[in-house]
Amino acid sequence: MNDLAKNLILWVIIAVVLMSVFSSFGPRPSQAPTMAYSQLINEVRAGRVQKVEIKDQTLLVTLDSGSRVTTQNPNDAGLVGELLNNNVEIVASQPEQQSMLMQIFISW
């Protein structure tokens, strides 16, 4: 292997290590307190829920008081109907995917 290829591989490894270090020390989103799913349904029926964001298996709930809580999504078929019947704003987003670079390194 010639010197150019060795240098290129070395710089790629250094770049990957630096990206890993910086991403591990980056700011982490603060975790909202959790709420039982049954309590969420009770809050919805009582009219105290303003918005529900559906992200993969997590529900991020914004209450009328402005506080935010999370709960797990049990894939309840009646959830969306319950939210719509109680005038709760529903926001759904696609699950987060790993970057192409990360997928390559994991499969390697």
C-alpha cells in the first residue's frame, strides 16, 4: 500500500473518531417527565391536553398548562379518534433514521 493510501485511511479514521467524540459531548435534549398512558387518556377526556406529537413509539404531550410529558405509544387503534373527538392537535413525524455513514460503519 502506498503512502498516499495510508495517509488517506489515517485521516478518515481521525475524522470518524473526532465526529464520534463531538457528537457524544454535544447537547442532549432534556427529557420530559413521563406519564402513564391511562393517565394521558384521562387528561384528554378532561380537556387538559393541547397537543400530542407522535414520534415512533413515543408520545410527546403538551398539556394546557404548557408543561410537556411523554408516554409510550401502545399502538392503540382508538387513540387518534379519542384525540380528534377532544379537539387535540395531532402532529406525527417519521421515525429518525441513522445517517448513511453510521449505517456503513455498523454493517462493516
